[in-house]
Amino acid sequence: MRSTRTSLAPRRARRRTVLAATGLVAALTLTATACDDSGTNDAKGTSGATASRAAGGDKGDGTVRIPADIANKLKEHGIDVDRWKNGGWKNWDKDTWLSAAKDFVNPVIEGLWKPERMKSAKEADKTVSTKDAAAEQGVSDPEPRPVRAEPEKIPYHDNAAPVGKVFFDSPEGPMVCSGTVVKDVNHPGRSNLVWTAGHCVHAGGDGGWYRNIVFVPAYNDLGKSPAELNDADSSEVAPYGAWWADWAATSQQWIEGGSQTGGAGAAYDYAVLHVEPQSGVKSLEETVGAALDVDFSAPSATQVATMGAWGYPAAPPYDGQRMFRCVDRPGRLSLSPTLPTMYRIGCTMTGGSSGGGWFRVVDGRTELVSNTSIGPTDNTWLAGPQLGRQAERLYQEMSRTYGGE
């Protein structure tokens, strides 16, 4: 994905995308939203969730806008925004990182996420060890048969436009997850919200917020190979541009109990990003032309005939450049009788698909009902959290508090 360009091309004009049923395997259909001009957008989370405001946002003149409350927080932690933008963010000193874990710091750094750097990002993988699986005590159904992940039809903007890649920096270097554009109920038609996994924004109990988080919807629109991407136009790599997260929220359970293998936070491993464009005023939903409703009813797996998971698997045998999907009848996975039961489907997608949305059809409409969280080391299934009242509170507080900013 070596491009001669130094930055991503401007996003295309708003496209009213019709997402074909064939792109979501017969039973599932992503539908385009009616894009109107009412409302704005939000993002926060208390009540069992934690949200943080990013420092900054490019005004278009190369300067960084820093809200007063965040500027004060940065000073409290000894962070100089100019130094941060010039490379200070690479300092992952454990004491500083952990002590500042409640502050999501994400000043826009122009040109950081060039196509070649996106290509180098590694998967953010969360696996369940044999010991973890053996410790299941609640209601768990038999392990599902593996379902081979199928490539999404191209171009992605016609088949799964709301799905994209989430890039971020960690102490280990550039990392990648998947994410989905979701509707903002308080700002219809103008959502800037992206759903992903908690472990794609925060390290859990052993760390803090990740940095330089950006969302690229319909990444690699034509599904080109790594070799073909070397000469690809930047509009093919990022057809709608790169959207920096200026707010992030995840559950307090993930922050306190999340671990390298998911841990006690796995059942609460979800997050919401609020993003802003690199330029222009159109919302993410208007630009992409589609967004999905989120189903917070946490339906029992026994009541759902089919769920599908979408994402960009990056660990072998995948290369992270193409979008894949798995569709299966969900089962139940319980890691502890004290934790909510998770959904589980057969799927061969690997790390990098983390955070990707799980969809089901309700009354003819496709809704997001979970996201990829954990899977076994042999990559035969995936599990995702049920999205119940706590997830809905996180989403609502994000929307009401920050969506209009």
C-alpha cells in the first residue's frame, strides 16, 4: 500500500448507498439510511462506562483546537500538545500511561496514517486459552463447527459501506481493529458514531487509552491485494477518508477487568467512538450514506436464527486488507456464572476482525447486535458481548453529551 501521496484524498461526495442483500449472505441485508439534515451527534459514558474527550481537532489551518477542560487535564499530566503532535505520543512510560488512563488524548496529527502505515498495522487479538474455555461455568452451548469466512463483495461501498477499519497506536506499535458506523438516535441522519470493541480503544486493567485512533470506512474499497495496493489511488484505500476519534467510551468493566485474553471484561468488551472529519462539515453518516441501528434488547441466542460478523481479519492466513464475513446460528458462551452470557458463532476470522459488528435482521432491517471480542487460538469461532442496558447507557450518554459538538 505504498502510495506516492502524503495524505488521504478528500472523501467522496455523499453517496446514498444501497447495500445489496448478496453482500450480506442471503439472510442479512445492510440498508442505507435516509440522510436528512436534522440534528448533530454525541459521545460519552458514565453509569458503568468511561468516556474521554480527545485533545484537539484540526481547524483546517494547521492549528489544534483544545477544549479548555482537556487543556487543563493535559497540563495536570504534564502533556504539551505541540510536543505530543511532534512525536511525544510515542512515549509509553508505564507510570504516565497508567496514571493518565482516564484521559483519552488524541490530537489530530496530519499525515500520520498514510496508506503505508495503515498497511503495517498489526491485529489487536484477544484469544481464549484452553484454561479459559475449560472454566466456563454458566450456560454454554456446545462449541460450534467452524464456519469459513467469506470475502465481502466489492466494491465495499455498495455492499457494506458502514463497515471499516479502526487504526490506533499502542506500546507495541500501529494496531488495527474493525468498526461499524451506527446511527445516532438523538441526531438522526447525522451520526458521527462508530461501534467497536473496548480492547480497540483501551488496554484494560494493565494499561490506558490507546492513541491516534482513526476510522476508515470501506477500507480498500475494491478488495485489492497487498501488491495491488502498492499502486492504488488513495481514494481506493480510503474512499471516504480517515475520521479521527475526538471522543471515546468503553465500559468500566473492560477498563478494570479487561486482559490479554479478554478476562472478566470480555462480556463488556464494547466501545463507541465519536469521530470528526479531516475537513468539511458533513457527518460520517451523510458521507458514507448509511449507518446501522443498534439493538440493545440483548436477545437470547436461542431466539435468533442467524447472526453475521463482519471485519478485516489481519492475522494469518489473512492479510488485513480485505473485508470478510461469517454467518451462523448463534450459541451461548459463559465464562463465569457472575458474567453476562456472550454470543458465539463458528467463524475462521482471526485478529483484526476484533470490534467488527455482528448483525441480525429484525422486521426486515439489519441491526448491530454485538461485536467481535474474543476467540480461540485455533480460530474456529468468535464470541461477542450482549448489548444490554449498560451498553445502551454508554451509547445514549455519548450521544446526548457530545454528539452536537
